[in-house]
Amino acid sequence: MGAVVKVHNLSMKYHSINSEIAAVENINLSVEEGEFVSIVGPSGCGKSTLLSLIAGLLLPSEGQVIIEGKQVIGSSHQVGYMLQRDHLFEWRTILENVVLGLEITHTLNPETKGSVTRLLDTYGLADFKDKYPNQLSGGMRQRAALIRTLATDPKILLLDEAFSSLDYQTRLAVAEDIYMIIKRENKTAVLVTHDIAESISMADRVVVLTRRPGSIKSVYNIELSCDNRTPMNSREAPEFRHYFNQIWKDLDVHV
Amino acid sequence: MFMFDKKRTISKEHMEFLMKVRQRKILILSARILILLAFFLLWEVMAELKLIDSFITSRPSRIARTIGNLYSEGTLFYHTGVTCFETVVGFLLGTIVGTVAAIILWWSNLLAKVLEPYLVVLSSLPKIALGPIFIVWIGAGTASIIMIALTVSVVVTILEVLNGFLAVDQDKIKLVKTFGANRLQVFTKVVMPSTIPVIINSLKVNIGLSWVGVIVGEFLVSKAGLGYLIVYGGQVFQLDLVMTTVLILSAAAALMYQGVVYLEKLLMKNGRYTSDKIE
């Protein structure tokens, strides 16, 4: 299995009138097919910048991002991006919402519409196709948002703090839910979060970033001794606490 | 998740609650009608008892007679029609031109920045002051009146709608950009639909402003319309005519406003646009 995404010596600077701020510096990272990578870091360390760079929403100051052997210049629909809030459009029905990406990429045809409908059916949203987002619960909305992302069949999913707008219980449940769907659809994913437990529970590999300018501080291959690995079960594994403490130390949090 | 079960039985308590809501509605409606009747009655009685001078205040019975006269002369619907036509045209043009201008300014950030001070000056300028200029340029007629109505509402529309466009959640824009959306798609898929409630709201403001523009225009041009009747009545000291026209004007303005409210309901049905902030 080859690397889906390769990040090469990536640096990014923001310019303002008074200063130049280095958001991320010299990042090297590669994500294998089917892998789930979490990126944790202190707030403002450039985690989201890194995702925007991978998605091609921003152009790097230095270095490059390569997806499936091709350099990323400008946004491409090889990447599926999930934001903090679901951002389902309240003026569209659920079905109209999930085909948004297909509409934009001009790939909406009976075939793609059929496969999206199948996804909705598979993940329990069949009865909500013609409902508006405000008629759905938070968890269902997040699920619909994931299906919207999956609809364009992206090579890699980028989850930008995708659960942090939910309350704690919903968040655990939705993380579980989204994780299962990602695994079942066999997708490669990168999750950015500031929640250490969440990062360990979902990932095969956790990348810890330093304070700004963000660069890679350490990388952990998460190996947990639990059968049937799900975010919930992972939290029960004996090694979980060990990883947690180590990452906590790496983050070096001062109040 | 909210699922409405229409067939559920209503408990006694809930029944009582619904009754109370209903009673309150009836109370409010009857109080409103009562105030109106009392006002006209008081007016009439005070005029009858000569507590007020009905030469300068007029009185409901004479207003009713004036309406009858206007109707039999055939001028009632003519003047009302002229004014309503001018208002609707001015209102529609103001909204359309304003929205199109806002779209252009949203599209070109640079242009918006360049034109900003001019917009500020135009928005604080009392547009009525331009009336005589339009009359000289376009002529003393309907076109000038519509132009004044348009000018009064257009700048407000530009600013309102542009602010609406700029207030669209950046993350929503980011979302469509991750699908590779171009600027036109960003506009048609996100910015425009998100701003519909703002545009509807500006319709409500514009209808009021258009009335102002049209009436002032008719004051200046004075050939036909309700504004003309008011000015004419004032000049010949026929307060009956002035009061009658003001009443007709209030009714027409209220009806048109209700029309916009109805349009809003129509566009916002199905629970769309009921804000997605509750999550």
C-alpha cells in the first residue's frame, strides 16, 4: 500500500501589515492508504492551516503536498473536508445537501445520485431524505455531513475538529459513528483535534505538533490490545493511559 | 428530532391551555377594533359638540361622504391606482437595482472598497433633495416620481444586501470551496440562498421607503395620485379631502406591507430559513 498523501518540507507564513507569522514550519508527513492519522497540538499551532494546505485551500510558502503522486495546486475534490459544524444548508433537503459536492463538480448523474441514496439508506437516513436539516438531531446531521463528504468519493478525508461543536455525550457517540462509517467505506482519514483522548481513540498514528510555528514534535503508532477496535473500546485499553500521559507531556501545557 | 404525531389525543389540561391561547387572541383582536371605533366615534362626537373645529380637523361622517363623492366622480380608484402603481414600480426597481449593485460590489472587493465613501455619502444624503433635479432632467411626470422612489430605497438596499452577503458564514464558503467551487458557484450555492432572508427583510423596509418617495414626488409634480390630492386639498383648505386621502393611503400602505409579509411566508415555508443555529 502506497502513501495517499505526502507532505514535503511544508511551511506556511501569514502576512499582515505589522508582521509575518509562521503558522507551520517544515512539516513532513505521509499517510498510507486506509490509515487514520490524528494531529494534536496546542491551540493556534497551525493544525487547521495544515489541513487547509492539504486540501489546497491555501498555497504553501514552501514545500509541497502530493496526493496520489500529483502535486496539489488549488482545491481539488480528491479531498473531503469536514468542518467543526455540519454546515448543512437549511434551505436544502438532506438529499439536496448531500449531493452538493456532486453539483459543484458537475458529476451529478443518475449513477452518482443512486450511490449517494444508497449511502443514506445504509446509514439510516433513508426516511430523512426529503426532510430539512432542522428536523434532524445533531448526530444525524453530522452523519449527513459525512455522507455529503463521501459523495464525491474523495481519496482522503480531512476532519477539522469535526466533533468539537457537539456536547460531550453526543460527541463520543458521533465519533464512534463516524469512525465506523470511515472504516466501512475503507477511507483514509486525517483528524485534527485538541482533544488528546479523542486523537488516541480514533487513530492508528498520532502526530503531536509544537507550539506556533507548528512543526512535528513526536509521532506515536497507536497499538492497543483490544479486540474489535472502536473509539469506545480503545478508551478501555490498558495502553490508552500511557499514550495519553506521553502526549500530555509532549504538549507541555501551561495555564 | 421532532416528529409530529397529529393523531395523538389531547389531554384536558392541554385543552384548557389551547382555550386560553384562543381567548387571548380574541381579546387582542376585539381590543384593536374597539380602539379604532372609539377613535372615530370620539372624533365625530367632538365635532358634533363643536369641541373641535371640523373645518380644520374634518370628521368621519364627512370623510365617508368625500369617499362617496370621489367614488361617484370615478377619481377614487384613479388616484389610488396611480399612486400604487408608482409605488410598486419604484419598490421593485429599487430592490432589483439595489440587489444587482450589491452583487457587483460583492464580486469585486476592490470596487466595493473604492466606492465605500460614495455610498456612505449617498446613504446619509436625504434623497428627496434630488427630486427637483429629476424633474428637470426627466420631466414632471410619472417617470420622475418613480425615479425618486427608486433613489430613496436603492442605497439602503445596496448596503443591507451587501452586508448580508458579507455576513455569510465563512465556513460555509470554505465547505463549497473544498469541493472546488468557483466564485460563481460560491455565490449561487451559498451566498445568495443564505442572504434570501436579508433580502426579504429589505423588501419590508423598501416598501415603506417607496411610499415616502412616491408621495413626495407627487407633492412636487402634482398631476395625479394620492399625494396630489393631499397637496391640492391642503391648498384649497379642504381638510375633508386631505384626511380622506391620508386614510386611503394608510389602508393601501398597510395592504401592500401585508402583501410582502405574505410573500415572506410563502418563501420561508417548510421550516427553511428557520436558522440552523440550534444544534
